Amino acid sequence: MDRRIPNIMGTQHPDNANVPFFKDDNDKFVSAFNEINEAYQNYSTLDADEYMWDWEGKHADSSVIDRLYSEHYDYFSKHPLGNDKFLTFRLPNIWEETGYSLMQAMTTILLAEDFAQDLGFKDRPLFEAILPMARTAEQLVNMEEKFSSLAHFKSKEFENGHKNNDRLRMIPLFESFEAQFNAPDILKKYVEIYKDEFGEDLTYLRVFLAGSDSALSNGFLNSIIGNKLALTKLGEFENETGIDVYPIAGTGSAIFRGGLSPLMVDRYLEEFPGLKTATIQSAFRYDFDLETVVKPAVAKLRDGLQHNAFRIINDDDQKTLLSVADKAAKQYHETLDPLINDLQSVFDSFPKRRDRHQHVGIIGYSRDVDGYKMPRAITFTGSLYSVGVPPEVLGTGRVLSQLTDDEIRALKQYYQNMKHDFAHVLKYYSADALDSLIEKNASWKGVKEDIQAIEDAFDIKAGPTNEEEKEHAKLANDLVRIDDQEVREILIEKMGRLRHFLG
């Protein structure tokens, strides 16, 4: 390896309930202009190795390298980007949305290299980029070809004494269950096409596995099984090809979105064997005190990831877990579909934390589940918690009651913290709020069945266990009984602070 693989990746996911530690005012909103300072603070204060700069569906500041190096030259002269610290662009997927910002992002990468050279930096600051919703090897190579062509065009037509590097290493982000499970097939083809196109062998791969959107699409149990099977497949691919694989997981603080908070680092490392880079999203960074985040949490997480080995699931158990995942997805959809309309007003009241493109369908894209237009995963997660129904339970209880003995055995073997996780999330269950929802729509009775089945399966009791959790349950019951959008937003924020994550 001729570079260091970062373990801790800060991201711009807007799941924080509290004010970021670097802001002097009481405003929880982080504007596009503020994000430059936020990235610096994540490097310097939290000791993050890497920061994701998101060009997909949001306003990204193209002056990011100029401002980071100009405003914090002394810091980056000691910790240069591209060597000690890393900034990684998340590009728009032009096969899923209109990629207005793609050329701007690629041009920014080229100009950043020029600027760094002019300042005397030896390292190219930007050399990797994430492709969200990656589905084929051809898409990855196509993106690299576009960058190479643009680099050659710039060098020829805009001669400034610098010859740009014409390679941009792509990091595929596999979001759906199917894409994650089939990742090795895509990667094998990608390695072959890359060699034919560029005449070079790929000696390592960074591969990004989504946690949030897969849970939104097919439910929590399906998603976490999908992540585990994907890590197994990547481990098998590494063993078979000899190409080093460094998986990244996009996970938030809520169990539904992966369950990485400063208080659950050990649990996280146990559940994602083989993972090498973890995303610490806004809630992880801003909803706990700095002493908890920096010393115990980030340091422990980095050390754990550096020693985190793949745990290969045998073929028979892979088939068993696939069966469980299929059943879980089916039950999740049957449970969720008749409830979506009841949640729209809560989605609409959800607090905003970042600048995002509003023209969905023109600049961005929307999530779609069973024909319903869905919010982003953070909004979905926080909204369910805010009505007293942790989204992890949707369909899960009834699935658990239907599994065979062998399916239960495999699930418990490879999902070691399953009982712990459900005991944790059920502290935010509000029986009164759910009864209120049932009064308006009898379909919510299915969720009550899920709660009862989970209690029976793990011998746990759903509901609050301390004063903060009791306050959360009371606020959830208040929220489902009112119609005022501004009051709902206030209640959602209060509950987010009690949970230590917004969504």
C-alpha cells in the first residue's frame, strides 16, 4: 500500500439534534458556507481521518480546497490532504439524477491539484470519489473515463504550467440489498475493464456499503443482514483475487441506520466484521460532549477498525440468512404501506439541518417504496421515533415468530447484539401514542403485534426505563394528538435531544 486507509470519515448527514460544538450561536442549522469550517473542525478537533464532501442533492462549496488551505495553512502543512487527512467527494450519479454538478465537481478536483502545487504541497489533495447507487462496473469506468478526458482537455486547452493527474479512483456505494450482495460480481468485472481501459492493475479497492437507505427500502432486519452478507462476500472476494478490500459503512447513531454512537462502539465493531472505515455522522459528533466523542469513542473506533477482520459466513448459513432477509422485507412492506399516509404530516414537520436542493426530480431524485414517495432515511427514522414507534420494530416481531429453529439459530449467531439492540430501541416505545394512532387507523395494530412478539422473543419489556425516556414517551403521545406543524417541530427536536440523535 502506498497510502494510508482512513478509518474515521466525517460526513454531512443532518441527523444531529443539538448545536454543533464549533458554532457560537444557538442555531443547529449548518449552511453550505459553514461546512468549510465544519470540515476543518472535524479534522483538527475530532481527529477525523477523512471527510465526505457531498455533491449529490445538496449545495457544495467548490472553493473547499482553496479555503481550507488558505484559512488553515499551518494545520494542513503539518497534516496535508491526500496524505495524512483526506477529503472525498460524493459525486452525483448521472444514471439516477441530472448531474448538473458533476463537471463542476471534477473541475474542482483538477483545480485543487493546481492550487496545492502552487502552495508547495507535494500531495494531490483529491484523488478518490464516491459513486452513490452504483449498479454496474461500466458506470464506475465511465466516471473514470470522463475525468480522464476532462483532465486531458484542461491540460491541453488551459496550460498553466501544471500537468494534471488523469486518474480518479472511484469508490462504489452499494445501497440496495441486491447491489450489496452482488458486489463481488460487479467488482470482478470492474477490475477486468479497468485493466483493459487503463493498462493498470487495481491492487486495492474501497467499497462503500449503505445502511440507511437499505433500511428505509426493505426494513431494519433485511438491511443489517444485507450488510453482514455483503461483508462476507467482500471477504470472499479478497481471498479469491488477492486484491485488498477496505469496506466503508454509512451508518448513523440510530440502530435503524446502523447504530454507531459514541456509546455503542464495541457493539458496532462486533456487528460489522471486516469494516475498515466508519462514518461518524452529525449526531455522533454533536449530540454528545466532546470529551466522550474524541477520547474514548473516536480513539477506540479507530483502533478497533484497524484490527477488524472479515468473518466469513459459511454457504449454508448464507442461504439461511437470505431466507430470513426475504421474509423480513416482505413483512416490512406489508406493515409500512398502510401507515405511510398517516406519517406525511410528521415528515413535513421534520427540522432541517442542511442546505439541500429542493427541486426533486429536476436536480435530485426522490426515494420510492411501493409507489409511495418517501423522505430521506433520517427524516423517516426520526419521524417514527417521534410518534413513539421505533422503526426497527416494523414487521420484525411477526417475522421472528415465523422463523424456523435453524433461522433463529443463524440470526442469533451472526447478529450477536440482537437482544441488546431491541431492548435499547424499545425504551423509546410509547404505548399511549400507538393507541392514539390505532384509533385513527387500525393498521397500526400490526405494529402492536410486532412489539408483543419482540417482548416474547427476548424476554424484554417495551417502554421507558428512566425519567428521560418517560418524557420522550409523553412527548410522542402529545405529538400524535396535535396538528400544528410548528409545535410538532418543537416536539421532534425535544425528543431528538433526549435520544441523542434527530433521525
